[in-house]
Amino acid sequence: MDKGYLSACVIEIAGISVVSSGIYYEYLSGEPIGFLIITTGSVIIAVGSLLYAKVYKQVSHISSGKKEKNK
């Protein structure tokens, strides 16, 4: 497994954990701070998706192109 792909997955899993904890906190306490935690987790998930969709695919495309030139 490639390090770029793995790091994007870890970031997304961290975001899912933050969203889940925000939902749990909101359910237990009913305080609006839970919405802030959920929103923060959503932003973390979006960053992980952006890394995978834009950065990782571009880097893997460039590195695979270099491998083809060397052959």
C-alpha cells in the first residue's frame, strides 16, 4: 500500500472518529458545541478526500510517467 493512499485513509478515519464523537456528545448533552465538533470532523474528512482525489492521483500519475520514461 502506498504511503499517500494510507495517509489519506488515516485522515479520513480520524475525521469519521471526530464526527462520531460529536454526534455522541450532542446526543448525550444536547449542547450546541456538538455541532461544532461534527463540522470539524466533516472538514477533516473533506481534507482527506481532497488529498486522495487531487494530490495522490496527480502524484501517482507523475511518478508512473517517470517510470515509463526510464524503461
